[in-house]
Amino acid sequence: MRNWILPEHIEDILPPEAERLEALRRLLLDHFAANHYRLVQPPLVEHLESILTGSGHDLELQTFKVVDPLSGRLLGVRADITPQAARIDAHLLNEAGVTRLCYAGSVLRTVPEGLDRTREVLQIGAELYGDASIAADEEVVSLLLSSLAAAGVRDLHLDLGHVGVYRALAQAAGIAGHDDDSELFAALRGKDVPEVASLTAKLPTVWRDALNALPALYGPAGEVLREARNRLPDTPAIANALAALEALARSAEPNVEALHIDLADLRGYHYQNGAIFSVFTAGAPTAIGNGGRYDGIGRAFGRARPATGFTLDLRQLASHVARHP
């Protein structure tokens, strides 16, 4: 085996792709800066307990671990910059009021997200801390959409969800945090209707019927919201979640070609706790942008803060722009 052969799903970036990536990185960071998001550059490695603290713990299986020869302690190579930005906001900046941060850098993951994907992802994103209002979510979604437009991506399709709906139902049904919760979560994500019915069969009728309704509550935003209000219990948590989705949809609608809501989208369930969103476009098989609300992420660093933000895979985005000029 030649010594210069790279590990699987790790590769060099050659010209002219490297030049396209750098131009796109600069364009997006300038766009973030014009919207008052300040650049931070967290380190590539941290002590393992720090990089996995709080919400970052969900990334444990994706994190490479190495031993620091200076201290003998375990280090983690970052698999996501978002928890690092939250640490900077909570522990280092410690600002009153709203803080807007952005970042760009490589993250390394133990397993690629697909057979044709790299394990070294060029991640770029923006985070807004200190504002729990729906206006903050609207701002972040607007920034994501305008960033993609600035990069030259057209015909945007926005998918919205809200993990608070499922959380409210699971808690009311008494299954939150139990093994049944994990199995039901997986069945709902896969829209496995028979399995959802089986797992909820012994629950009280009101919660059983509501949970069984979630996989079908997907489609155009207005239709889904009307159906959800008819079929789901009128609890404060669910009403607030649906109102947030309605406000987000109304705010984003002028800037997208299509807008859907999916109440069984539980991506990031153990990490996020409010509205979530993904952006798709023709010619891209997966979402080209993802984000959502993850309040309290700074708690483990001594300062719980409302938080919402998004990330982009810079290489995926640059490849799409090059194929669809």
C-alpha cells in the first residue's frame, strides 16, 4: 500500500474546486457580516468532555478521539462547530442581550453521511443567541434563504417542522424518556404507520390518536396547519408550536417556491427543542441547508441561552452551484 493513499472518504481538494470553495466561503461570510453576524474560529480539537458537553453529547459516535501527548487527556476532533459556538457565547463572550455569531471551518466525522460523501465536511453557519421569540427564528430562516440566493441557488423549497409537538404528546402520554419513546421516535421519523399504531395501542385514546395522526401531517403549510388544529389536542404547548410554524411560514413564503410542514420530522429531537427547517432545491438529492432552535445549549457551560441557527455544507453547496449556474 502506498504511503500517500488517503483514508477512506478523505480527499484532497484541487483547483479549480478549491478556488470556487474559497470564493463561496468569502461571499457567505461577507453576507453574514452585512447582517451583523460576527466571525468566530473555534479550535479543531478540544478536551473530549468539553466537546461532548451538553447537546454536543449526541455527536459522540461521530467524534474522533485522540490522546494529548502533553497532558495525557483525551481530546476530541470536532464533528460539529455549533456546540463550540455555543460555548464561546456562554463562557467567553458572556454578553447581555442578543449575540450573533458565524463560523466556517472543517469538521471531521467517523462515518460519512453517504457513500459518496466525505468525512471531512467544510461547515459554514450562523447562530443567534439570547432571543427566544419567533422573530429570531424568522431572522435565521431569512438569513439562510438570502445566503443561498446570494450563492446563486434558485427554486428553494422550505420544509418546516417543530419537535415541540411530539415532545408535548410524549410527555402527556407518559412515555417521554422511556424505551417506548425511542422506538416511537424512530417509527415516526420513518413514517412507519403500522409500527406507530402498534406502539401507541395501549395509550389513552386522545394521545394515541394524536400520535397516529403525525405521519400524515405533511404537505403544504396552510393545509397541514388547518388539519393539525383539527386533529391534535388543543394544549398550550401544541398551540404555541403551531403558531410558531404559522408565523415562520408567513415570513418565509415570499422567498421560496414551495413551503411544506412535516410534523413527523424529528431530526435533531435530542438536540433541538423548537422549530426546525431544511431547504431543498431541484438537482440536490438531500437538503442543502438545515437548522432549528436549540434553547439551553449553553447550560452546560454555565449560562443557558435561547439559541437558533443553521449550517451549510460548503462543498456540497459549491458543487450544486457549479452544476446549476
